Amino acid sequence: MKPLFGHGIMAMLVLLFLLIIGSGCMLGGIGWNPGRQMTTTMTPVTYATYVPLTQSTTVANCRQGLTNCNGQCSDLLVDIGNCGACGNVCPGALSCNSGQCTCKEGKMECNGRCYDLYTDSQNCGGCGIVCPSGQVCQSGQCVQNCPGGQKPCGGMCTDLNSDINNCGICGVICVNGQVCRSGQCASGCDQGMTDCSGTCADLNSDNNNCGICGVTCTAGYICSGGTCSPVTSNCASGQTSCNNVCFDLSSDYYHCGTCWNVCQLGQVCSGGTCIATAGSCSAGQTKCNNICVSLQSDNNNCGRCGNSCPQSLSCQSGICKSIYNIGPIIGPVFIPT
């Protein structure tokens, strides 16, 4: 019978061998080999790259209120190249307003272009309405193209300062023997003027009343010195041409100092200046510095000539009073602002 001690040693050696073999298998899984250094295998990590929203590569993410139109952010409410929808281009002079192709305020669209229908003679009052030759577009209507100092009334040119049928305003008729002076119906003409069937005329220069009431100078002639004379570029000495009519600007009521400077009611032209004639002021008015004024209401002549009311005060019944109706000014007054 063999000793038990020998078998125990053999069993321990077998167990140790098995442990070594097992450890080698485990270490081999991570790349270990006896006699060499241990190595490991790592998988690289991929990170996302940040791109700002403002770059063209991310234009699909346009900010609020904008739309991606072929790679560009566009405001469809105002973009004339993308008005209301991508690719909708506003033609001509049209602009994009609230997503619609329209003209700017005060103009209308006619065949893709914008026009002012109140003044355009080719589109007067509506698209394609053309004013006839010799007419212009005013307030959307075709009217006569009148010379300086005249206005169209009922399709004809007239002087509103002297026409008794259109006195001051078209259609205002002077009655009961009145004449039209400075655009107002009045009784009698000023000094130097003659009543010709209700029209105050200067017989020296009026083409419709030349020398005598009712004598009209024909085309190519003007009234100069009370005589119809051929139109020339040069007027007689002391006269000036106003729309091909010669006038003495030093004394002409309708051309005082300059062409078409009409003197006021109760004035005459003297030395090229409109002045009030002696005793010519109407009832309730006073002559102050050659001008007829009411001393009861004129802020520059309140109560007496030359008395000017301070700022924020007005002339009431000949007294400078506050515009807030707190009575006559007799001391410092607080004026609210």
C-alpha cells in the first residue's frame, strides 16, 4: 500500500496547472501574450458639429416670419421677388404690401405700372382715359389748360378775380348790378377800372375790353395802351409781358409790381404796390399803412393802427385777449400749454 502523501502532492500540482491555463485564456481576451506588453483596442467617438442657423447651409430653418425660397430666407409680405408666395415677382413699379403686388399710396396700377389718376393726362380718373389736346388732368377730370391767372370753369378758361359768372369760385354769380372785384362781388369798380357788363376791366390792357367795353383783340393781337396791337416779344417802354399781354406793372390792378399780383378789394396799384385809396375802405374798416383793416379783429392793428397783439393773444372787440377767453389782459396770466 502506497503512502497517501504522494497522491496529495500530485493533486495540488494538477490544480495549480489548471489555474494557470485558465488565467491565460482570460488575459488573451484583451490581447495579452506571455513575454509581451498588454495592448487594448479602442473605438473612436464621433461628435456632432454645430452650425449656426444664420449660415446658408441651414437656411431651411429660417427664423420666424421668413420662408425658405430656393435656399434664401424671404419675407413674403414685402419681398417684391417673392410676394405672397415663393417666385411671385411684382412687375414694373409695383411694390409688395402685405403679400400683394400693389402701387404706393396715392397711385393706381394700370397695365403693370403705377399712375396718379388725379393728375395723369393719359390715365385721368381711370386707366386709359386720355385727356384731349389742350386739356390737363386736375382732380381726376380733364379740364382746359388755362394760361397763367386763369382757371377752368365749365370747360372754359376764366379769370376768377373779375368774372361776374365765376367770381372767386366757379359758378358764383354777381347779381343786382354788382361787379366782380378781386374775386368778390361788390358795387362799383376801383379807381382806374371800368365796369363792363359787371366785369371791372382795365381798358388799357384788357384783351376783351380794349379801349372800349366789348372790343376784343383777335388772335395774334394784344391790348396795349387801349389799342389792339400785333403780338411782339417786346412791349412798349414801361410795360411788361405777362402771358404775351403787355401791362404797366406800376399801375395795373391785376398785375401790380409783378404779373398776376392782384390788388385786394379797396386798393389801387400805385408805384407797383397795392395801397388803399382814400375813403375807399368799406364800413367798419380803417386804413392802416395803406391797407384796409378791422381794428376790432386785426391782430396787427388791434384797437388802433400798429397795435400788435402778443403771441397766444388775439384781437377781440379791439382788445388783445387770451385765446382761452379769460378776459382782457391786465397783468401776468398763466397760459396753459
